Amino acid sequence: MTDKPTPTSASASLLDAAARGDVEAVRAALDAGADTEVRDDSRRTPLLLAALADHVAVAEVLVAAGADVNAQDDRDDSAWLVTGVTGSVEMMRTLLPAGPDLTLTNRFGGISVIPASERGHVAYVRAVLAETATDVDHVNRLGWTALLEAVILGDGGPVHQQVVEILLAAGADPAIRDHDGLTARVHAERRGFLAMADTLRAAEASR
């Protein structure tokens, strides 16, 4: 007769199963008493591991089990915050019922829409602004909003141009200046992003 796993061993199994995306193993670990808030060596929870790897089905099981969507690791990442990095709209929507804290910030002092804008995750930027009360003008520790970050760290191409347009349509303020006193338009002009600069100039004029 096989001994029933202890809660401690079940929790370790839960971390491994969540990282691998093994839904059945996740369910088995939870049934064996695994702690949804168990941490790995980097203080990542099973839900955070699932979000990082975009294992949506695993995240659904963990959310239903009451996993904390706001638990942060030693880099200040949370399951919710990393959706802005991965750009997964499906994961974002899976985590919404868990009540993410939209004001929680990453190690740069940013919220999820900022890295999403930097990385050109068009669908995510559109969805998170339309479906949540995300502050489109949140300023991180670098002095950048999502709009500034899309210009400063973007490539000026069609994808980042679209991100800029979505942010502006959602009410982003083009007049916000960074720590050097520069607006997104000035950065666009300096980087030679002419179409983006024109879009931002028109937005400034319309306010």
C-alpha cells in the first residue's frame, strides 16, 4: 500500500507541476493538501510559475483553489504583473476573477500595462485598458508612463505606433514629462519616429 503524500511533499509537487503545465498533477497535489502559496527558491508561487509559462489551464485550477494573484516573488513579480511581460490576454482574463491589485508594482515601480507597451503587446494593452481600471498614466520609478515607455524603448514601427494610438484613445496624457522634462513626442522626434511624433503632436493639440 502506497503512503499518501504529506502536505509538504504535495506542495513541492505542486510547484513542479505548475511550472510544467501538468493540470492533472496540479489537481492531484491540491487534493493531497498542497499549499497554493508554497514558494520556490525565488519565492515564486505555483500561480506565478503558471503565469510566467502561460499555462492557462493550470492557472484556472489554481485560481479556483483560491491562489493569491498578488503574491510577489523576490523580484517583485506577481502572476498579474507578469501578464504584461508575456502579453497573454487569455492569462490576464483567467486571473481577473482572483481580484488582482491593479496598483501593485514591479521592481521598476510599474504596473502591467507599462512592460506590455514597451514590448508591443497590442492585444494586451487594448484588453487591459478596456477590461480593467488600470491607470493609463501610472508613472514608474524611471519617470515613465506606458506612453513614454512605448516610445523610449519601442522601435517606432507599426506595432508600437498602434500601442501609442491605443494608449491615447484610452486617455493617456501626452503632456506628461519624464525625469528629464521630456514628453513622449520629444522622444519620438529625437529617435526619428516621425509618424509617432505626428500622432503625439495631434494628441497634444487636441487636449
